[in-house]
Amino acid sequence: MRKEIIVLGLLFGLILSGCAVKPTDPDELVIYEQNNDPLEPMNRAVYKFNQGAYDYVLKPAVRGYRKAVPNVVQTGIANFMANLKQPVYMINALLQGDFKATGDIAGRFALNSVFGLAGIFDLATREEIPVIKRDFGQTLAVWGIKNSGPYLMIPILGPTTVRDGIGVGVDTFADPVDWILYRQSKWLAYGRAGANGFLQFENKYDLLEDMEKNSTDSYATMRSMYQQNCQKEIGELRGEVQEVQAAYDYDFPDDEEDE
């Protein structure tokens, strides 16, 4: 018990040491509140760590994957992994009370699973069934939890917020596909999680490369991209019109490309 208390104390101290000082200047205070990043010093440290992991591990792996695996096979793998996410999307659409989206997701999953060889071939898109992605972070927003909490940079996983981080945890725990895989072998579930993480990074690889080359502050650019994309998605769920630059219309943080 003493060890747990020490660990919690160290973590609490780390969070406090990573807090940015709230400015007193009115103009600077507006920017501070818009950024929603009170843990910016700590987040920047984690971001720097992530960049090292990306540069020395993930980026070489992505380049090797793209060079070794034909495009048609890459598409099939991405389609297959994306199809496995449809059940948890469907659960969230149902929890959000969006029955049309629930039906579309169910139809996509059924068509691709049965006639698309477990989703390797995306027949649903050819039949103009829309791609709909719903997560529990969005569900919490629809339920009325409008405050997403502070922006967070998670080691390896990248950007999120308190609300969205909780959403990812609930989705992971509640995902029926993971339950089935785990009953067969926990390594199947772990393997799926690893493959999803790799494909998510591979899908963002070109954007991240461009952002690092053309941005004077890639951390701030990523933060803005993530936050504006989240605002756009939540606004669409609420029927609000969101004017967001095309560059922000990108899958952060969670999903590989559905093709």
C-alpha cells in the first residue's frame, strides 16, 4: 500500500509540475483558455518523447510496410481492421439515439462481413452506405458533457482530452470483438490493438511529416488540428454547422482509413 501511495504522490507531483502558469494579461488569458492546455509543459515533454519514438521506431516501420506490402493488400488489411470496429461504432450510435446511423453501421458491417470476405473488400461503400464512426467520447458529449476537460498528450498514443480519453477506455472495454478475441486468446486481442495502433499511425504518417516540415510549432499545430476536428465532429452530431478549415478535416485521434 505504501508503494501505491508513493507512486500516486509522484504522479500528482509530476502533473502539478507540468502545469502552465495562468497569465494575468487579458489578451494572453484569452489565448490560454482557447488552447485548453493547462498541462502544456508536461504535454510538450511527452510530445517530444513521442517524436523520438516516431522517428526511430514507427516511421521506419511505416516506410518498410509501404515498400514491402502492395497497395491492394494494404487496402485489404485496412478494410478488414476497420470492419472489426463497426460493432462498437454501432453501440455508440445506439446510445446516442441515432437510429439511422445505427442501421447504416449495422448494414455496412453485415454486407462487408458476409460478402466482402470479413471486410477485406469494402462493398458497402460501393453500395453508397455511408462511413460512420461513433465513439464513447462523442456519446458523452451528446449526453450533455460539453466540457471535454484539458488537452492531454499521451505517450505513444498522441493527443486526447479527459473526456475523449475516458471514451477510448470505455470503447476498449466494451468492444464485443475484443471480448470474443480475448476469450480465444489474449494475444489475439493484444495483436489487434497493436495492429490498430500501427495502422492509425500509418494513416496519419503523411500528414505528420508535412506538419513537421512546414510548421514552426508542430506541437501547437497538432493541438489545434485535434481540437478543431473534435469540435467539428461534436457539432455535426448536434446538428450545428462548423466552419473548419479543410486541413483540420482529418482523423484524429482514432481511426485508420476506411476504404
